[in-house]
Amino acid sequence: MKKTFHLSMLVLLFVSPQKDQVWTANIDQIRHAARIIPGKAPLRINVLKFAESRRTKNFSVKGAPNEPSVQARTVFQLVYADGYVMVDSGMDQQVHNFFGRGVVEPYDAESAKQVERAVRGARAILVTHEHGDHVAGVIHTPFASELASKTILTRDQVQTLLTNPQMPEIKLTPEAAGRYNVVDYEKYLPFGPGVVLIKAPGHTPGSQMIYVVLASGKEYLLIGDTAWHMDGVRNVKGKDAPWIQEDENALMAQLNWLNGLYKTEKNLFIIASHDDEQRTDLIKRGILGNKLE
Ligand SMILES: [Zn+2]
Ligand SMILES: [Zn+2]
């Protein structure tokens, strides 16, 4: 009787879905995927900060000191010779206020206007994940229907936005969801010349990283909110923010992978969306442009 039980357990183990495996990725496969769509690679990447949240560093990096820290709210622009792709879409002031939780935090209306102009002028819009500070600019905006047809959302992102949005302003109805380009992929999705989407659920179910190789050969990995500050990657430390629910195991696997790349790949710039110190440093070094075109 006992033996039968064990055998059936064994069968269950063999058929357990791939989902239970720890997250991993392979940079060589990603580099290969970046070259399979013909065309000229992007020329440069720009960043623009349009708002800030003030949170002490211990929230962004577990075990960090309780010292003041700025979380920059940003968008990125991948500039090709004949057009550009936006990575993340900004948010209006109403959604920004949600993050302040009663505290008024800096919101630069002029920069936010530039973000709005940029998403409207983009050939395509990608989002790193389905949180309001990244996706509201293509949902909670008077231009939503115009933007939807050139916005690429993943099935997992749409699922969260339909059933469990971070705030009511970004909830999608099934009808609205139908206007976006919805994609699904297993691990990597070649998006265009030099650009690959990397599935990375953890911070949210729909999180993805975006790999970019420029025509110059410089490589970038836009990691969204996998880490809020690069110290999370450098020290392999997760966040300590009780108001978000993350898949801790997946996230630690991602931080480990990123830490390995950080130490060995000197031509690859790993970029965390909200790290204001890193943003300032990379602009100063000419790795990122400090404007939207
Ligand atoms: Zn987030
Ligand atoms: Zn964020």
C-alpha cells in the first residue's frame, strides 16, 4: 500500500509543470535572438525622469540603511534611424498621487507632457511590467485608443490589468484589452532589430526585461523593477516593501543572474528604472541621453 503511494507521487513529480523550475536565462541565446530580425539596430537610448517618490533606501534594498533615497519615475526611448520605440509610458498626476499615499511628491508637469508627446509619436510602445507608473500612460489617458494599436502588452500583463490592477485607473475591460497588441512567449521574444524581450515574472506576473544592442555594439538590459536600486543587483538583495507582492524565489534567481552579468559583462549596462543615482551617472558618462527626441 505504502509503495503504491510513493510510486504515484513519483509520477506526479515527473509531470510537474515547468513553472516550478527556478527562473533562468542565457545571455548568449538572448544575443543571438537580438540578431535574427533583419534591419539596423537602434542608435541610442534616452531616458527622461518625470516624477519622484521619496522612500528611504531600506524599502528598495533589504538591509540597507534607513536613509533618504529618491525613486525616479522614468521612461526610456530606443532611437532607430527611422523612428523610435518607447519602453514604459509614464503616468498622469492622478496615478502618481496614488503612489504618494497621502504625501505630495514631485511631479514635473513639463516633463510629463514630453512623455505624452513621445508616446504619441512612437512607432511602438513596450512596457516592462503592468504597474501604474509604467503602464498608465497607455491606459489612463485621453489618447488610450490611439496608443493601444501600437502598444505591445504580454498576455500576463493583460491578465493582471483585467483582474488585479494595481489601482482602479489602470483596470482594463475585456473590450479595451482587445485594442492592444497582446503577445505571449516562453522565454525570449525577438521584438525588432537589436531588441529582445525576456520573460521575467517575479516583481509582477507580467514583468519582462528588455535587452538592447545598439549599432555601436553597446548592450543594455532594461530590468524595470526587478531591482529598484542597483544595490539590489550588486548585493543580490530583494526589496523590503510590504505593499507589493513579489515571487521571492524568481526574483532572487533574477538578481543572481543579473549579479553575474554585472560582474563579468563590462560592455552591458544593466539599468533599473527607478535608480536615480544610476540615471545621473549614466547620463554623465554618455551611456544614456537625457532627453526625449
Ligand atoms: Zn513595479
Ligand atoms: Zn515602478
